[in-house]
Amino acid sequence: MRTLRVGFDGRALTSPAPGIRRYTRNLLVALAALSGEVELVVLGGSSVAVPDGISHLRALWNPKSNIGWVSFGLPHVVWRSGIDILHSPAYTAPLWSTKPIVLTIHDVSYARYPEWYPYRRDVFRRAFYHLSARKASAVITDSEFSASEIHAAYSLPDSLVNVIPLGVDPVFTYGDKSESAVLPRSVMPPYILHVGDLHERRNLPMLVDAVLAARKHFHNSHLLSLVLVGSDHGITKQLNVTDQWSNASPPVIHFDTVNERQLLALYKQAVMLAYPSFYEGFGLPVLEAMSCGTPVVASHAASIPEVLGDAGILLDPNDLQGWTNTIIDLVDNKFEQERLGALGRSRSKEFTWERVARATLDVYQRVYDT
């Protein structure tokens, strides 16, 4: 079998979205580990972000905007790259290309619920995403839920869309929880953790209300906090963070970003990861928490049950009382925390990047052979 030469859109490695960066880097590393089965070259972007041992081809034309890059800069570097296939790992792909395109679409929330994206030029972004999907020779997505949503949004044929669940980054491992030294200074256990951009679809006002109700239940015996890690997309003003019981431990602590050691420590020391989202294409923090042995309480909406399975607690995202009661029950129940943590660790082992790489290589081969 001929070794395929596959090009990757290099700008995904420095995407502002952490999930996109993790997906692209981990997939590249896992594909490179399939020794001799695929040749990889990163097209454009920063050479500093390219994993060791993978080729990089510098772009001669670097438009600043994403649309400019995908429309002009990327097609130009593809033309001179000598690749067989282009993989665009984050929603957008050139509308003209000399090579077939594999496009990863992680979710289509922007198309299904445009009211969540009230940006001035969002209609143009949605149109460009739609045209990118139409141009692709194959689409990869992260869950069966996302596949059904892509069909609904774009009416793509079933044969075009390939479901390949994500893997867990090796950095998220179970082990010694005595990592309080690298916790951000303002964080003290016990706390509930949420990881992901602060966005309307994440249902965070409900979660804040549940944590405040749990604090009231415990009075001052537990200075329980909610720690939010992710960029604010304009919802912090909606969060009710008034706390009448104690100023010693703030009810809500928000970090736009933390370093990798701090994130790992936050996962390991949390009472639980709370993930009450209305809509997810996969829900990577759920998998990361499971791998760390952190109990997961999540919404039963969208793709989340595909990821969590029976390894955590699934709740109605609108059930404030159910979330409050679950938080109260878990805070003091070390046995249940350990039980859920063990279930999560076991399930997380099914999600490997080697499996993702081999399934992705199968897609490349089908596209090339067509």
C-alpha cells in the first residue's frame, strides 16, 4: 500500500480554542506513531507549534483573517506541497483546492442555534462553514449526535460523514492527588470544577445557582466554590455570585486560562466535574476528568451520554433541584466519589489516540482510493 502524504492546516495548532489545539496536536502525534503508514506535513502556521519529527512547510502568503487564510493562503501552500490529501481539522476548508479535502467538524451548534452566536458577521461564518462542508471529500466528526446534527444542518449524504470519537490527552492521568502546590492560589478544596468556554449553551447560571444553594445547605461548615476555567463569551454578567454566608471562600472563581499543571491539579482535587451543557459535539472535559479519576456529573443532552456512558451521573440540564441535591450528596460522600472516579478511569481507557489515528487513516485511504 502506497504511503499517503497528508497535509494539515497548521493554524489549527495555535487556535484560540484549546480543544482544537489538543485535537490537532494529538492526532498528528498519533498518526506519526503509525510508522511508515502516513507521511505528514503541517502547512503554514507557526513552526514552533509543530510536534517534533513532523515536517513543516512555511506559507509564503499569510492573510491575517481565517477566511483570508483558508481562501487564499492555504490553497497556495497546498498547491506547492506535493501532498495527496489535505486535512482541515477545524470547521473550515479551502473552497478551491488541487487536492481532496478531509474536514473535521466538531459540532454545528452555530448552524442549529444561531441565537447563541450574536456576532455581527456570524451569518458569513455560518455560510463559510456550510460551503466548506460541501467542498469536503469526507467529513470527520466526534460523535453520533454530531453526525445527526451535521445531516440536519447540511443535508450531507450518510456516506460522507465519519464518526471518530476523540482520545484523551496522555497528560490527564490518575495518580497522586497531593498537587495543591500547583493549584491557583485563590482555589481551596472543596470545589466544583467546570472546564470550557463560558458560553450560553454551557448552562452556567443554573450551575451557579445550584452551588449557591449547596453552600446555603452547608452553612459555614463547607466553603464550597465553583471554579470556572475558560474564556468568557459574554455571560459572566448573567451569573448570580452574591454570597451572604462567607467572604473567606468566594462562591465563583473564574480563570480565563491556566497552565497545564494547574489544570491537572484542578481536575484531581475537585469534588466533581460539573458539565450541565445544553449542547456539545463531544465534551472533551468529561473525558479528561474521567481519566484523572474525577467524578463527573453532566447533562443528559446532546453527545454527553455517548462519552460518559454509565461512568458518571447524568441529569436533566434544567433540573436545578436535582443538581443541588447531587452536589450536596457528593461533597461528603468519599466512597461515592471513589466509586465514580474508578468507573470513569475504566471507561476513559476506551478513548485512545491510536484508535483515533487508525480510524482517521482509514478515511484518508478511502478518499484517496475514490
